[in-house]
Amino acid sequence: MLSDVDLLDAYSRAVISVVDTVGPADVASAVKAYELTLRDGTTLKAELVGKDPHTDLAVLRATGTGLPHARLGDSGQLRVGQLVVAIGHPFGFQSTVTTGVVSALGRTMRAQSGRTIENIIQTDAALNPGNSGGPLVDTRGQVVGINTAIIAMAQGICFAVPSNTAQRVVSLLIRDGRVIRSYLGITGETWPIHRRVTRYYHLEQESGVRVAHLDPNGPAQPAGLKKEDVLISLANHQMQGVDDLQHFLTDWPVGIPAEAQVLRGTELVKRTIIPTELKS
């Protein structure tokens, strides 16, 4: 049986290891000029590769050799209650480290663009203005989220964009400088499917995407989707959760019809949706 001192030491070692592995960095920006400040005080000029206001993410490019870097982890493996470490510069206090746990997964919030960001990580690691863009790190030193927002006047309610979302967005920004997304006009959440329903329809999945909200100006509503429908597939691509839906909308061409299979109660129905482009 570990003593309180042993437990505290294990906790401290985990946090210290994360900070040593990842460490803080700083980005100073003006309208068209960016400067990176590394842990050792070195500064580098950087240029903007691309930005995605819908996820509050951007990519900067700096030239150098032997630059330190952090590894992206798999946010899909996160569990509620898991220890996480947030690193940033709240209110200008550089290299600030706070710790907490994953409070919830699959949250939904609005980006500055007004678009709904789904599958957000909620944590009680203290975040303040200046933490945005900093890493949320697990005890293995892997970045599992990008800190993005707090709720004003609330305590212990902070949010981060999952690393799996960031990885997809970053690869597109590096390749194209922007992210073009198809838009269905739905807000969804991962939803379990009853076993009797999966057996009856011979489904090869245990969950889908429940339609929590429909944009009356989006293409899904006139195509026949309804609130509370559970989306099973789009164009023969399984929709087992919000990550699958976001990935599909990033890859599927705008204007190309996609057949949707949805569960409406216990009835399996099909509708054809023609996605539009998601506007900034």
C-alpha cells in the first residue's frame, strides 16, 4: 500500500516528466509577422501556413535545425478521470503549468467563427486567457488536445480541441493552406444503438451519430433528416461517432450526393443529402 507521500511523489514525477518532455513555447504575433520563443529563449521568425477558424487552429512554419517538438497522442484513447497537464502563458505569465483531469468527453461548443466544434475535451486543469493554443498533455508526454476556451466566471470548466481533430486539420493546412468542408447542417453526438436493433438490421456497429440539432438552412433538413434520428452511415461510410462524421465531411466533395442511413426509432430509413460548403 503506497503512502500519501509515495502517491504525491508519483504524481509530481509524472507532471515534471511531462513538462521536461513537452515544455512551453511562446508565439508572438502581429498582423503579418510571427515570432516563436523556445524554452531556452531562442527566437525564430515564422510564417503563417494556414488557419482554420472553425477549429481555432493554425499552422506556423519556422526554419531551423534540431528544433524541439512534441508528439501528438491519440485523443480517442482518453478516459474520463485521466490526468492531464496544461501548458501556456496565462495573462502573460510565461511557462505556466497546471494539472487536472479529463472531466468529460464529447462536449460541443462554438468556435469564434460561430461553427459548432464537436467532440471537445472538457478538463478542470486551470486555463485562463493566454492558454489558448497551448498543449494539453497526458502523462506519457503526448499532446492529446489543444487548449482553446474557458467559460467566463466558471471555475474548473475548460476545453481543448482533441489531438485527433488537430492532426487531420493540420495535415490539410500544410497541404492546402485551408480546410474545405462539406456541410450537412446537423449538430450531433455519439449515441449507442440497442443490440436488438443491430442484430435485426445486421449492423456492424454499436453506435451512431444522434442528430441533436438541425440547421433549417442546411441541406439535411430538406433532405428529410429529423431531430433525434441516429445517423448510421453516409455514402456507405460507417458513422460510429462524431469523429467519423467530421472526418467524412472533411474528405467528401461539396455538391456530391451522399446516401444517409438513419435509425428513426427502430425503423431504418434512407435519405439522399447533397452537402454544401461550410462557410467561414
